[in-house]
Amino acid sequence: MERRSFLRGAVIGTSAAALGGTLWRGAALAAPAQPGAGPYGALGAADANNIRLPAGFTSRVIARSGQKVAGTAYTWHNAPDGGACYADGTGWIYVSNSEIDPSGGAGAVRFSSAGAITGAYRILSGTHQNCAGGKTPWNTWLSCEEVDRGYVYETDPWGVNAAVRRDAMGRFKHEAAAADPVRRTIYLTEDTTDGCFYRFTPTTWGDLSAGRLEVLVAGTATSGPVTWRTVPDPSGATATRNQVSGAKRFNGGEGCYYANDTCWFTTKGDNRVWQYNAAASTLELAYDDSLVSGTAPLTGVDNVTGSASGDLFVAEDGGNLEICVITPDDVVAPFLRVGGQSASEITGPAFSPDGRRLYFSSQRGTSGSSSGGITYEVTGPFRA
């Protein structure tokens, strides 16, 4: 999926190096997604779960914090956060983090081919404020601790193998991760106001026990070419974001998603969606709420995922408590809105392997407390 390919080609073809950062900054002002009619149409009236959806879509509650998942012995964890789906024979598994401290960890729900819940269980325990994370190509879940000098834990969605702490991936306030199987590296976001964007390249692809942690280096412009430099001490004795001169700062790194040579990541402090073109090693804005025409439909930018059609689905922490869609032709529009939960945030959006179901959580539900989390499933005619 190549967004703004014509614009990018024009910039490169005009010799961006000779023109410095000016042309890149001008391109960024024109390029980010703008409000428009979404591919799924207007939101309908609120359903029984107080969710407004486009025509043809339905929702159901999968789990509630503090209550047993239907038909299982597992009590769903508090403050459900980042999530991902995994194929499981003819069914699938949805994994979800728990953003509480202490105890954190992650749990999972297993589904049959018809979408019936067939099991639920714990896959990680005894960790701290597990916020987001990422899925690996070898079908493990990277659960990230959003605390100072936090770790990444590699976990088994099937709950068979014990979780392993991956020290080489760095100790910092981790948020999300996204694997790039072409360059055999994993991108990482950092949730601080002066955070950085990292990549971890394992010595052996598929084995995260050793490797090289690097930080993105760029100028102050929002768009243009970037480079990477090695973080000397991933242990974080000195904060990893302060070890490399020229490391680019991002205001509250959040979600991270990779597809087709591109890694999208979000920053909540300035309501932006960034686009890193891994093939060209360039950075640009895919969305910035301060650069839209009229009222910004997407605020409180947080977790992000994508669909087979090339649409990005971006969850809000605050705002109207929506998941908004950003299309490949740079239109941004609401896809769903959760009502009556203004003290919560939307977390963990992830599609089932067949692309027909979208899972997400309201982290604090109607109560506004971490014990009030609700995890949902939306089914409908998603674009293929």
C-alpha cells in the first residue's frame, strides 16, 4: 500500500537533497489525510451495546473485566489494552494486554470457525502496565511494559510455552511493536513526550535474544529522509532516548502497524499518524488533526491496525471515543463510536484472520475504572 506515491515521486524526482527541508515541509502540509465520506457510510443509531456502526455491521460483547469469559473459567483481566489475532486451525485467537501496575500481563480468547468462544486463559503474568505490543511473523505476541525502563516480553498466544523477557530489545517506556519481515527488523514506539522511534534487528530472524537496537535520526521537519543509529546501551541505565545525538523526538508514541514496506505509528501528544517508508527510508505525515480542513474527525490518536483493503483503523483515547478509518486515498472518517464511556479509551483493535471481524476494547468501560473494561467484536462487510 503506497499512499501519496505521486507526491513522493515528485519530491524525490525534483532533488530533495538540493532543496533541503523546505520542499518536504511543504509536501507535508498538503499530504495528510483530510475529512470526507468514509467507505462504509454514515454511522447509524446506537445499538444495544451503545455502539454506533455503519449499516450492515453488528457488535457483541466478548468479555468484561472481573467476569468469567462465557463458557470458560478465565476471569477477564482489568484494563484490556493492545491486542492481536492469530489463526488457530479453522478458528482464531484474540490476545489482549492488561495495562495495570502491578500484575499487568496478558490473556487470550479462543474462537471456533463460526466465531463461538471455545476457551480463554492467561498467557503472561507478574509484569507491569502492559500497554500495547505487536505480533511476530512466527506467531508470538510481544507484550510491552509502559513503565520507565520497561521490558518487552515474548509470549505464546496458545499459552503452552512460558513467556520470555527480551532484554536486547531495550529498556524504556515501551508502547507498541510492528515486525517488518522484509528487512527482518521490529519497529518500537516509546510513550513519553520526548520519546523516540526505534527498530530492533535480531542477530537471527525469529530469535529475539540478541540483536541491535537503533533509534531514528532526522531533522526537525515532519517529512524527509531519515537515518538510524545504534543505541549504545539498550539496558537504559542512561535513558535510551538520550544516548544518540540527533535522535528525532515524538510526542507520546502509541500504536504501530506494518504493511507493504511501510510502518505507520501514532503520537498522542500532537494527534498525528506518521508513515515511515522502509524501502525509501523516508518519514512523512499520514494524518495531523491540526492540518485538516474543518473539524478534525480523529483526535486522541492512539492504537492503530490495518485491513486487507489498505485501510488504517485508528482508535481514540478520548475524542468522541471512535475508531476512525484512513483510506489509501487519504480520506479520514469515523467508522464506529462508543457511547456513554467518556472516561475510557479504545484499545487493541485487531482483525480476525479472515478480515471479517474487528476486535477492540473499551479499557475502562462505563465505570471509568480499570475494573470496568469491555472487549467487543464487530462483524460486517469489511472491504477486502
